[in-house]
Amino acid sequence: MTQPPQPPNEPPQGGFGAPQDPPSGGFGAPQDPQQGGFGKAPEPGYGYPQAPGTPPPPPQGQPQAPYGYPQAPQAPQTPPPAAPPQAPPAPPAYGQPAAPAYGQPAAPAYGQPATPAYGQQPAYGQQPGQGYPGQPQYGYPQPPTVSMQPQPAGPGGPGGANGKKKQMTIIVAAVAAIALIVGGGVIYASTKKDDDKSSSAKKDGGKDGKDGKGGDKKELPSGGPAKEKAPANTSAKVAFQVPAPAVPKDDVWSVEGSWLTDDAVVKSGYQGKDKDHALIAYDPSSGKEKWSIPLTGETCAVSKEITKDGITAVVAKDAKASKANKYPDCSQVSAINLKTGKKLWTKDVTNSGMKVEFEEITLSGSTIAAGSGTGGTGAAWDLSGKLLWKPQIGDKCKDVGYAGGDQLVAVRKCGDYDDPKLKIQLLDPKTGDDKWSYPLAAGIDNAKIISTNPVVFGQDTEEITASGATDVFSLSNSGKLRARIKLEDGKYSHDCDVNKVYSCKAIVVGNDKLYVPTRQHDAGGSGYGFTNEIIGFSLATGKTTGDRADAGKDGEMFPLRMDGGNLLGYKGGGYNKGAKVVSLDGKSMKETTLLETPATESVSSAISGMVPKSNEVLYGNGHLFMGKELISKPYSKDDKEYIALGFTTG
């Protein structure tokens, strides 16, 4: 999502990397700007979401819930016909203790008693002015914005008769509200030909519902053994860096796209004195340029997936920006072979005589599928370039976007523009027909696919938030609802782009769990400092699992991806510490360091300019690659901006 620019980072003279001073404009292994230079604007900083509303104060004597661990019980799939059921309590405001469900015993705190966070935590990558050693990297604590202690219950509170009546009224209202959220979870046996027709629906519940005991649980994939092993020496050196090119004032250029293969790091960028758009491959250990592929314009979207033969897909603008045409169309879809460095083909499609613009692209099996975001038009090709489907005039239902990988999942929109109805669909990648369809509740106008196998999606249930997903839903292999996970706005640090359906970062699915980082908060103890945790939620129950990994004082940790049954995480080091890539054991969450960057101010400054949570971070076989997605003119001509950084333990 669009974010405000970050303040500049000012590395000391001489750069970093090799002991000797490198040539002007770089650090580490020197690069020839004419061959390898291409750039990206300073990444916008991560803003502060508004604090959620404060719920009614809990009764006295209730224990405090640990930071980032909501214990709300799972909402029922189908309201029972008997008396109104117990409803989960409203999620606590940041810093407030969690109240148990009415009539239920309080859940014990996980681990040790939680320390309330002192005020709002700063955004990752933002730090106080340079040149002041000793200051926390992530800024200064702010005054508290909510009460830190439970408030006493007044007359007629939870302990009195009037309080019980009021609680029952609240419970009934809460059940009705939850039913509106998850009640849309019904299965349609439909195809694209009859999506606009009414069809019979079956509500989820029972074994395929909230308890997760059914729903084809045995069909869920196994993580398998981890491939990434800790080297003998985890201390990494700077392998290469790519300086950003000069960008005209007020311009923002896209350099989205990076891939890490067995023998190359490939980055979208610019080369030559005319700043031609290209995909450029570098040796991950030395940074030496291996090949480049010219593009018609800036990259608009790229596929995360790569086939076993090295094929991926890219959407590019149909021309370079100029004064006469400052915003060319994002219409050119290309298949790229990353092993050979060859462009296989480039295609576009038209609808009503106009070229269709695409905001996302993905790959599943032998199908490349591109979506247009809120425009709601989708198209697909096979690996040979044959068109499989495209938008049709008069379609009442349109594909907003796709998510690929093991399975091809679509977000589909039907109905009027001002009253859209969304569905999550599992598609046959060869025909585009849906195998099952899961409608979202009325009024929900956004959906983010987090995983395609198993299918897990998120949404902002009430309004647009900084994270892009305050509620996460797991589905069975037959498309039935398994569980709902509530991620209160302001407590978690994942990030999903606006108008895209497959773009969430810092949130990972594996081991039948959802791994998500908490927001930074006061680390506690003596002195200043901030920290956060990665915690796990069960996709079967929606509750926390007890899995937890701590970033440590003055640190911040994000999940990157699964490595078999282990979770890979990026761990920011804070002031005067190197950043790390760590492997977290899938059963014990025991941490093993795989790579650590140099603990120098210049390296830390360059890394913080990348904002790891919202940029491109790739790790494999002892190589860490970080790349920007947007570049703009530096704040000062003395600032050094980089489009990509590479580190290696080899």
C-alpha cells in the first residue's frame, strides 16, 4: 500500500563492504553503473494505524493477556436454534487486559506476565537522526494513549443483576454481528457460466466447521524436511550492491521484481545511459552481471513463482514514460526463462477495443494468470503463450485477481459497482472453471489470499486498515470454513497492499498454522528498547498455539517463508547489531542463525532504507538479497541510495 517516504540514510564516507574505499556511489564490491546500475526510490515508511476503540472495562481481578495473544473463542459457524449462545468478548484495546467470555474461566497468561507496551511503537526502519550513538534505532516511546489498568466496575456492573442483563444484550448483539461476518461462508456448486444465477447453498458447520476436525484435514500438505542449513561461519560479507540511478524530481519509478535461483539473483531495474528498463541477473556471491533482458517499460507486477524449468512471468508498461505519455499502460505480459536469460514471449489482450491493464500476475502449474485489481478483469495463458481465457463483454462476474503456486485461487466480484459481492474460488488452471466457491459476507469489498494450499485468506472486516487484513479465514480442501482468526488492527505487523489480492508480506502459512508478527512494543526491563514476537495461530481452531519467537531488545522479527517444516525469519538487529536470517524449528520454535550481516553503522543504515517488511527480501543457500520496489530522487545529493543489496556467507 502507498506509504510516506522515509527520511534519508547517510552512510559514512567510504561506504561499506571491502576494507578500501570503493568508487563513488557504491559500497562493498564495486559496480559499473553503466552495466549494473539501476534504481528505486526510498521506500515509504510504515505508518501508524489508528488505535482501535476501547471496549467496556473488564471486571476487577481478571488477569492480563500477553501482548499479541487474543484469546477470543471461535465464532460458531451456524447459530444454534436454542437460547442465544455465548459470544466471544470484544477484542481488548492495545494495552488493556483481555476479558474472558461470560461465564467462562479466565485463560491463563502465556509464559510470563505480559508487560504493557508504553505508547505507540515506531515504524520499522525509521530511526532518530544519524550521528547520535546510543539512541534506539526505532525511535522514542510516546505517551500512553489508553489506560494501562483495569477500571473498577460501577453499580450494576458485571457482578449485579443489571449488569447481567446488559451483558446478555451485548452477547446477543455480538452473535448477530459475527453471523454477518462468517455467515457468508456457504458453498456454491457453480461454474463461471452460472455464477450470476442463484444456486443452492449449504451453510458450514459440524465437522467441517469451526472445530476443524473434518474439512479434509488429512489432505493438508506436510512441511517436510528443511533444506536450509547453518554454515560453519554465519557472518556474512557484502557481496554486491546496485546504486540507484538519477531519478527526476517528483518522479517515482517502479523496480518491482526479484528472484533468487540456484545460481543467480535477478532484479528489475535500469541499465545504460538511457536508463533502459531490464531484468538483470547477478552472481549471488560476487555481484558480477550474468545477463540482462530488455523490457518495454517499468515493471508493474511480477510472479513470485518459478517453474522447475526456471520460467516466471512479468507485467510491464507498454512504453517508457515521456512528457507526452507520462503513464503508459501496464498491458505487456511476458514469460521469462530465468535459467537461460531469455524472454519467451510477450502478449496483451483487449476488451471493448482497449488494452487491458494488469496489476498482478501469478503462475500455477502451466498457467500464467493476470488480474486487474479493482477493475475486475482477468486473463490467462499457458507457458507456450496460448490464451486460455480473457474478459468478455457483458460479464456480470469478473476475476479481481489470482494467487498461484500449488493451486490457482481467484477472488471473483459479482454484482453492481457500488454493491459488489466477492467470492473466493479454487480454479481449474487449464479452463478457469471453479471447483468450489466460498462467498464472502455482504458488504465486504476486499480479500487477500495469504496461502493457496491450504487456502487461507484475509480481509478488512470493518474498514481499510494499515495491515490490510484484520480477519483471517482458513478453508478446507473442499472449500468449507475451518476457522476465523482475529488480528486486531494495531497489534500485528503484517502488510497487504491495497487493490491487490496476493501481496501480503510478513505473514506465513505452514504446519497448519498462521505465523504473524506482533507490532513493536516496549521491551521492558531497564532502559529504553523495543521488541516484538512471531506467534502462531491454529488454522483448525483459530486460537493461538503457544508458538512464539522473540526478536530481543531493540529488534524486530518478521516471518519470510516456510523451509519444509521450519519457519525462516528476518531479524532486524537494531543499533550496532547485524541483521539476521534465522530458522525457527516448526515444533519447538528453537532459533538457529543462518546468516548475520556486518554490524556496522553504514550497513545498518543501508538496510534500514530497504524497510525489509515492505520490500523484497529473499534468502537461500547462504545468500541474502534485499531489493526495493520503488525509487525516487534522494532528499540530498549527498545521500547514497541503493536499489539492491546482496550478502553471502560463502
